[in-house]
Amino acid sequence: MDLRELQAILGHVSPATTARYAHLTEVTSTRARERQGQLLESFVLRWNDKS
């Protein structure tokens, strides 16, 4: 999404304020992906083949 569109939606006068929110979204997204990776690494899959 264009930063100016987001600025209009949020009603910010200053684009700097909107940029802060956009940065926080990117940081949060990156941290969430890292945490998901950590959680998935802790799982061990075991297959029981009874054939």
C-alpha cells in the first residue's frame, strides 16, 4: 500500500507519523516470522509405518 494512502486512511497530518507505524508493522512481521521458525524447529516428526 502506498504510504500516502495509508496516511490518508489513518488521518495523519505528517508522513513521518505514518512512516513510524509502517516501520513497526515491518518489525513486528519480521519478529513473528522468526518466532514461527523457532517454534517449528522445536517439533520432531516421527513416522510409524506399521505395514
